[in-house]
Amino acid sequence: MNIASILPEITLFSGSIFILMLDVFLSKKIKNTFYLSHLLSIILCALTILVLVKTFYLISNNNYFNNSFSVNPSTLFLKSISILLLTLVLMLSFSFVSKQKYSGELLALMMIATVGGMIILSANDFIVFYLGLELQALSLYLLSAFNVNCRKSSEAGIKYFVLGSLASGILLFGISIIYGFSGTTNFSTINEFINSFEKDQISISLIFGVLIFITAMFFKISAAPFHMWTPDVYQGSPSSVTTFFATVVKFTIVIALVRISSNFIWEIVGKVILYISIISIAIGSFGAIYQKNLKRLLAYSSISHVGFVLLGLSGISKDVTFSCILYMIIYSIISIGTFGFVSLIKDKNGNENENIFDITSLSGLAKTNPVMAFSLTILMFSTAGIPPLAGFFSKFYILISAISHGLSSTNHEIFYVAIVAIIFSVISAFYYIRIVKIMYFDEPKDLIELEDYGNCKLIILTMAVINLIFIIFINPITNLINSFIL
Amino acid sequence: MNFPIISILIFLPLISSILLLPIRTKNSIFYYSYGVIISIINFIISYKLILEFDDLNSSFQFVENYKIFSNYDIKYIVGIDGLSLLMIFLTTFLTPICLLISLNTIRTRVKEYIISFLLIEGLVIGSFASLDLLFFYIFFEATLIPMFFVIGIWGGENKIYASFKFFLYTLAGSVLFLIAIIVLFLITQTTDISILQKFLPKYLPLEYQKWFFLAFFASFAIKVPMFPFHTWLPDAHVQAPTAGSVILAGILIKLGAYGFIRFSLPFFPQASHYFSNFIFILSVIAIIYASLVALMQEDMKKMIAYSSVAHMGFVTMGIFSFTKQGIDGAIMQMISHGIVSASLFICVGFIYDRLHTKKIKDMGGIAEKMPDFALLAMIFMLASVGLPGTSGFVGEFLTIIGTFKTSKIIAILASFGVVLGACYMLWLYKRVWFSSIHNPNIEGIKDLNKVEFVTLGIMAGFVIITGIMPNIILKYFNILSTNLSYLNNLR
């Protein structure tokens, strides 16, 4: 039964190794004519989802491998979503991958990083969690430096590697302190250990350990003030890899944090998360105003989104998990659209270079490519949280859980922070609608070309339409998420 | 009651605008006729609504109720009372007119233009008809998106500044409104307006009411706009295309006043009393200050924009007088101003189409060359001044009577505003329509064509009929204003 519980991970991992091997042995000609490894990887994703569904029927709500790996409907659901996101990212990176010399490695690394994400989603033990996180992180360091000819890309890789390893070290430090004071690394056991104390009797060192651990996680999810690497890495990495960062990676790490912190959130930790959240929203909103580069702008926007998730997380109410998961799902849908759009941008010769990501290069897009301009407009208004688009509802649920906590508890800080947060979101609306302005109100400059891969544009349009019609399907969607989480 | 007539009114324009998206033809007449036909169908439906409406029934009518959120008690509820009925009628009346008058002026991106206006129509009707606080908010906020495009794409030379100012100002106000809605929802577990109206005044203590009132006020005061928050309006009006100004002055800014009547007053009566002096003072400042500013404007559109601020000052003053006359007058003034300022903007638009200027100093002697136009414009000018026999008089007169009962000094100060209104409007008329011709372009100017004449004629007829027989409108909100004036006793 132990093996069956990790069957999805095994499938994806061994499949990706297979694709890696295949890539070595096949001649370049065959690979380029059939996009063989690419198609195989998409088939592999579909297969993994099938295995996940199968696992859902085989296994019911249990922990495996000495209680260190929990598999239940909730984790399976979240894993399927991350695989779906991976599939979309792979479809969007079609042209990028086919131009690469080492296409097999690229695909394999993306899939292995996702395996790491799946492991941290169901980890029930700090050691397993750490291993999953490192599996993901090591693949990501390589991915961000994948554009070997571009100096920015190498810079991004090195920066990410140095800072990321530092964060991993801090993470281990936190885990060791927690272990030192509780005598175990297992989440459930630690939870029992904590519950055996009165609320104010919890050892301060244990709280310290948790804070150190959470600090390292803040780095990984790029919450301010640990966000410095994000704009550089997002800018330097190849666009397809950035899409992967902003969707699959962010989704898995943030959700893993949400799942773990349900064990460890006490008053003081909640307070730290609260302040981190408001700092992230502020830095994300103000930082983006000055950005001229589209990728950096979106990186700052992702920082402020993380801030919103943390705002929901800092409240200890029963629908926190629900609202955070809904927020991350909607955020990932929007990110697939926006970053996917960014990965289509090429200059007139069909190459990527630095200048094309300037936001003014989008000017007049509404005349040259109305469908993409429409999609991006919907996505931008949705990110800004304008109703009736999906982004509004994600913020709405976060605010409901945050404010209900603020009203019920004795300190009303979270309530005031929620007000400040939403005022910052008006500031961030400025730079989202500035992009709309550039596309619709300015005259075309004819600097860029959007790569014409039919299905990429279709995917972006679909993401926009999902945002538009979300309001109609809000009931089934929330029911679906609720039924898997509870 | 099974026939979802209100939902049809809301979703017919919304869906038909979405259907327009994939169509690609260069023929602008096709788009215009599509838009006009859809909006006229909507007008006919809303006329049917008026015929079937029972003005002696005090509860909401044509109610539809669908559950949307499963885990929260937030429902899609729409229904109308007399106030929403008239506002919806005003919306469906002005939308086809907006499209008709831009037939000759807007030639670029016609498809997007029609889509924007249909979206605005559907969303505004939605906000007037929704009986759920959250859905009101959704419709209310969503109107920002199409209006942002209308100002930004088809506007004047400084359009980008104006569109950003419009968008961010309104958004900033309404996020506080959103917070208040969420807190209200968490306290009461519902956002159903009719339930909230029943229970909030009784059970919510004054100290909480004050905060809720201020949060609602932030949103509505910016939308109305009241005195210190009015600065976006002149910019938006001057830069917007004619039809954009019409929709903005005619309908969108009424949403703020509607919010005061529908939410602030019945939800938080004690807090409304508490703040009524504050609002009186802001309203009087708006009336006198905006009139004085209007006197000094060189741009016709900007002048009418400032006159809008002054007229909306009467509305807010009347609402917070807590008397039947005051509230009646405020609603009357909303409708009258919706028609009158819309027609004045149309008049300016007609002049602009012919002379390509809005500066008053370039005008003079238009009456000589355009006698029909001068006659119709005169009617609107006088209605704006508040001459007896026009709809403007009824509104201003009733608000001042109502306010006089509550606060004499405020009423006296406000009546100075009426005099100032006469000053700037008549002076404007003199400088533009009379006096001698000194601009050579005016020599060759042509009078109104048939479409333009009929458009303005219908509106002039409306102004005069409601001025002489105000009861045909007043009867629809008789019960509403009586109920609201009873809130006075809750003090």
C-alpha cells in the first residue's frame, strides 16, 4: 500500500527520466519533426492525472511511510491542479522548447520540479517536506539559468541559487530547533505535542523555531522583505520558465505553506504573517509603479498577490484554507494567461531580447491583435480585482475570512490591515489599467510580434473567458473545492 | 411573476454586446443599427414595466431570486420599486439617444463603442434593480470598465489623464464600501436589502452606524459627486465624447444619489441624522461654490459639468432633510437633471460637431443661424435654471421647501444657488446664442437635421410635461418618500 500512495509521483518521475533518455538517443531530425518529447510529456501529464484519479479510489485519507506522507482527497485534488497547470505551461512553451538544444532536459526538469511540488503538498514530516522542496528548488536553479547565451539568465540562475541555498539553510535551522524542542519532525506528532500545552505555556524556543522556518518559507514564496530575488529571476529566466515559476511552483509552495501552517499558527506567528502580508502588498503595489519591464512588473504584482494570501492565512478561521486555495487557483489561472502572453512576445525576427519586454512595446495592441488585447485586458482587470471578474471573488473570500477573524478575536489588527490592504489594491489597479491604456489608447509602434502558435493564443483566451464567466459557475466551483478540502 | 422581465432588461444588452465581439465588419452602420435596435427593445420592455407597475404597492415588485453562493447567504435578487423603475426608465431612454447622436461623430472603433454603451446600459440597470448589496456592488463597480474605455478611447486631447482620474477616484471610494459590505455581511449573515432595511435601524447601535455610514458615504459621495470629491467630474466630462458625458451626467452620477436613498438612509437612519448637518453644509458649499466656478468657465462643457455639481447638491440636501417634500424633490431633481443636463451636453455636442470648439469666446449669434436649435436649447437652459413650468423647478422648489422645515439657514443659502444658476445659464445663453457673430465659421452653420431635432424635441417635451404635471412622476415614489420621512421619528 505504501507504494500505491506515491504512484502518481513515481509515474511522473520515471516518465520524465524516460523522456530524458529518449532525448539523448533520438536524432535531432525526428525530434524536430514530431515534437516527440513534447507530446510525450503532455501525454505523461494526462497519464499522471489518471493515476491520481485511480489513487483517489484506492486510498482513503491515510498517512504512509511511517506517517510521513499523507494522501487524502485534498492533497490529490491539489496535485491534480498542479499537474493541470503543468500541462498548460508545457503547451504554452511549445515553441520555446522546440528551439532549445537540450529540449529533453528542459521538459524533464520542469516535470521533476513538479514532482517536488507534489511531494511537499502531501508531506507530513519536515524531512520529507525538505527533500521535496530541495528537489523542486534544485531543478528551478537550473531552469532559470537555461538560456545559456543570455547573461541575464545566468545571473538569475546564480542569484536564485545563492539566495535559495541560504534560505534552505535557514529552513533546516528552523526545523532543527523545532526538533530539538518537540523531539519529532512529524507534523501530526508536533501538533499533538503543542496541543498538550496550555496556550501561553508553549516554549518560546519552539515558537522561535517555527518563526525561523516560516521566514525561510517567506523567501520561497517571495514575500516581502524577502522578495529581492523575484524581479531579477522573473526577468532573467526564459519566459516559458517564468510562466512555470509563477504558476506551478508558486501554487505548490504557497498551498504547502497554507496546509502546514494550520498546525502551527498561534497568535504570535499569525501576527508576523499579518505584518509580512501588509509589507508584501505595499512593496508589490508601490514597486510595480516604477517598473518599465513587463516581466518585472508582473513579478511585483505576484509579490502583492502573495501578500493577499498571507492576509487570509493570518486569520485562524475555518474557511482560511478554502479562501487561500481559491485565491491561488484563480491567481494561477490569471498567471497562465499573463505570463503565457509574455512568453509569446518576440521581436520582429522572432527572437527574445531585452527591449521587447518594455511595457510600451505593447502599445496599440488592440489594433494589431484585438483578441490578445481583449484577453489581456480581462486578465488585468481581474488581477486588479474589479467585479464581476474572478479576481474580485478571490479577494472577496480572502477579505471575508480575514475580517471575520478580525471581528471575532480580541485584537482587531487584522481588520485594520485588511482595510489598508484593500486601499493598496487601488494603487496597484493603477499599473494594471496602465497596461490596458497602453494597449487601447496608444498608437501602434510595431516593435513586437506575437508568436503565432494557435493553441497558445487559444489557451490565453480561454483563461480570460474563465475569468469572465467565473461568476456564473461560482457555486459549483466553491462546492467542488469545499468537498475536497473538508 | 414567473416571467423574468428584470433579468431580461439587464442581460439583453450584456449578452448582445458579447455577441458583437466576434463580428468583424467595417460597416459602422451595421453596428449602430444593432446597438440602437437592442436599446430600443430594452426601452420598450421598460415601458411595459411602467404599464404593469403598481404604484400603490409599497413592497418591491417583479422580484426574482436565485441562489448563487452556496456557502454564504448571498443571492441574486432583483426587483424594483418606484425609484428604481424611474431610474431604469431613464437609462433605457438615454441609451438609444446616446447612440443616435454619435452616429455622425464617432467613426473609429465603432464596434467597441457600441459594446461599451450596451455594457454600461446593462450594468447600470443591474445596479438599479439589484436587491442584494453585494450584487449592487458588483454592477456598480463593473460600470467603471466600459466607462474607462469610453473616456479613454473616444475622448478629447487630455483623455488619458481624465480616464485614470475617473477610474481611480471611483475605485478608491468603493473599496471602503466593499469593506463595509463584508462587515455588514459578517454581522448579519445576509446581504438581502429588504431584510437589512428591516433590522439594521433597530439593532445596530449608533456608534457602529457612524462607521458604516462613512464607508458608504465615501463611495456615494465620490460618485454623486459632493463638494470636496467632485474634482474628477469636470475632467471626465470635458474629455469624454458627447454621448459619454450624457451617460455620465444622466445616469452614472445618479447611482450615488440612488445609493444614499436606497442604502444610507434606511440602513443607518440615526447615523444619517447625526451626519445630516455635515452633509447640508457640503451640499450648500457645492451649490454655491460650483455655481460660482461655473460662472467663470470658458469651456461650455466644463460649465455644465460644474452646474451638475451644483444641481446634485440640491439632491443630497433634499435627501438628508428627512422630509417628504425634500426626498420627493431630490428624486424629482435626479430625474429632471438626468434629462436636462443630458440634453445640454447634447446641445454642446451639436455645436462642437459644427464648429469644432467648445470655447464660449468663439461663439455668438448662433440663434440667428439656427433658430430651431436656439428654441430647444432655451427650454433646457430654463429648466436648468429652474423656471416654473419646467421639471427643474419642481425638484429645486421641493428640496428647498423640505430643507426649510429642517434647517432654515441652509434653505436660504441654497436658494441663492438658484439665483446664481440663473446668472451663469442666462449669461451663457446670451454669449453663445445671442450677441453678434464674430466667428466666421458660424456664418455657414446649418440648423439641426431631422434626427437631431426629434431627439432634442422628445427630451424638451419630457421636460415641459413633467414640469406642468409633476404628478405623473411623483406618484411612483410617493410611498417610498413617505416611508423614508417616517425614519425621522427613529431619532
